[in-house]
Amino acid sequence: MRLLLTFALIAQCATAADWTISTFAGNGTAGGSGDGGPAIAAQIDNPFGVVRGPDGAIWFCEYTGQRIRRVAADGTISTIAGTGKKGYSGDGGHALQATFNLPHELRFDSRGDLYVVDMTNHAVRKIDMKTKLITTFAGTGVAGYSGDGGLASQAQFKSPHSIQFGPDGSLYVCDIGNNVIRRIDMQTGVISTFAGTGKAGPTPDGAPISGTPLKGPRSIDFDKEGNLWLVTREGNQVFKFDLKAGIIHHVAGTGAKGFGGNGGPAKLATLSGPKGVSIDAEGNAWLADTESHSVRMINAKTGNLELIAGTGEKGDGPDGNPLNCKMARLHGIYCDADGSVFIGDSETHRVRVLRKK
């Protein structure tokens, strides 16, 4: 047993040793200053979702900053949307004059327009990147669970958290308050429930997508084969949805909350309130394991769960060795095309980046 544990630790360290971590944006102090200057010198406020835009810039949500910020290729930061005040206003006007209520995640569609999950407004907002005008794309602003079969703009969500465009171009929404994943047909604007029953429950391995409960569907992404990946916050698990077969596969997490199993089989490991997932080009699943303040990765080749960054303790660690870098309730994670991994390290008020050495 000791020998197996030693080999597991060696494998874990060898993987993490391939990476270095550095601050990409934020000086560690919450705020909204610094626009027009270097992103690393700016104040940012609780960064969550992170993504690279079609313009080559890195974009992120400020959850309690109530803003959308952008870091250009030259490293300068700017505000794209939000006044910094909490609210639900501005539809039909310039995005800079709009208010949000805890923006959680953001994605670009195939035309280059930006979609933002406005969590406590129970809505998905859209910013036309040509006109910079903002509108509500989905949701009425009132919490509920209604509207399936009709237009998404007339539907109700309950604290939606995560969005991602699927291989068919549809927008999928983690409607966590209703324990479902919703699907919006971008051609017709019609919304439906894709997965979940509306009540929290166990998700057995091999179960059909239709009619199977979910337990806190928090964050989603798609791999290059078109499979949907889901992390469940209360469920402390990771699932892969085979859309072609209509089957759910359990990939990681026993269901118990914890920080165990690094270096071993992902299915036998414990997770701690994971709130972000991103799939890289090799099929590895990167997790923002929020309550363990760490980045963990499910190796596609071995099926093992590997600790890549963080110590398991909350803090604000230094650049360099990712295993020495404490983080604080990270939420956002994004695998870039060049292999880099961006992290919305929320309560250190930094966006960090992992890069291969």
C-alpha cells in the first residue's frame, strides 16, 4: 500500500512540475481601478468566468464587481460592460451603462457576440459586439422554473450559473436552482429542459440523460467529440454526457466532500464543491475545485485525478511552483488553445495562468 501511495505521489508531482503559475490580472486588492493600464497593476473584484474572445483578448466576469473586463494582447485592461453597481438595468443601451447582479460566466457565440449569465437576475444577457448594446436574451428576471417549449426570453430560471455553446450551436444553461440543464435553440429561440428532473437526486453511472436527476449542476463544457461535461456542486462529482448515445457516465468523485485521492483513480477521489470545468485539446478535464482552493485535472489517458495547483488551504500564494501557490475559492477555469489554463482566483482578486514550462 505504501509503495502504491509513493508511486501516486511521484506521478502527481511530476505532472504538476511541468507547469508554472503566474498572475495575469489583478494586484490582489478588490476594486475597479486601472483601466487603460497594465492588467497586473489593476484592481479587480472577485473574478469568476474567464474566456478568450474572438479578438484574441482575455475576458472575465467580476462577480461582486458587477463588471465585464477585457485584457488586450498588450496586457492593458479595460471595462466592457457594467457600471460597477448592482442592479438590473440598461437593456437597449450601451453595455457600459448597464447594471448586473452577480455575473457568473461569459461565452461568445459563432458571430462574436457576448453572452453573460446574470445570476441573481435569473437571466442571460447578450452584448452585441458591433453596436455594444445589451439586451436580455433569456429569462424574465423573476426566479422560477417555467417556459419550456416557448421563447427563452419568456422563460424563468433560478440562479443560473454556467453557459456553453454545444456542437449544434445551441446554448446550454446550468439552471442550478432548479437542478436542471436547459437548452436554447439559437435558430428558434425556443427553450427546453435537456437534463434533470427539477429535483435534486443521485445520478447513477450509465443512466439515460432523460429523466435522471442531477444534484447541483454547476458548470459545463464540451469536448471535441461533442460530449457535455458537468460538475455538480452539492454532488461533488463530474459526469460526461454522451449526447449521441443519450447516456450519462460518472467520471470523478465519490459524492463525498473532500480533498483525497490525488494521483489515483478519479472515481475514487473526493471533490470539494467544484464550481468550474474546462476540457483541453487532449480531452483532460480541468476543475476549479473551489472549496479545496485548488486546480485538479482528470487525466484522459489514465483516468487519474491529479493536483496541479494549490495546497488545499486558502491563501494568496506566489508565482512559480503551482503546488506552492495557495488560492482562495477559485471559480473560473478556461483551457486556452495554446495549452495555457486561466483561473479566476476569486477571493484573491486575481486572474492567474498556468503555462507549461
